[in-house]
Amino acid sequence: MMRGLGNRPDIYFQGNVANLKYHLELPKLLDETFYEIELLTGRKYNPFMWYGPSNAKRAIVAMGSSTLSIKDVVN
């Protein structure tokens, strides 16, 4: 258990820089994982999926089961 832990800005920034490599690998890992899911289930997933006209003036950002209802409303 750690108590009273505080980082000065320089140490905090060094920690963020050290973690950056993991954040940069995330898109690749997501693509690989989604591909594996597609092979198992036949459903295609992406981190971001656009549905609707390309010249839309408004967009909804959603995740989960609500996307099916939103898709029905758009149609």
C-alpha cells in the first residue's frame, strides 16, 4: 500500500512518455483482435465505423447495443 504519493510534473511526464509505446500499439492490437473475432463469429468489427451519408451535418458517437437502434432510426 502506498500513501501520500505525489509526482512532480517532470516525473509524471516521464511516466507518460514511457507508456506511450503501449498506446501507439493499441490500434494494431485492436485490428488483430477484431480480425480474430471476425474469423470466429463472421461479424466484422472496427474501432470506428461510419454509417450514413458521407455529407452528414450531424453525427452520433455510440457504442454497444444502442448502435442498432440508431441505425434503424437513420434508415
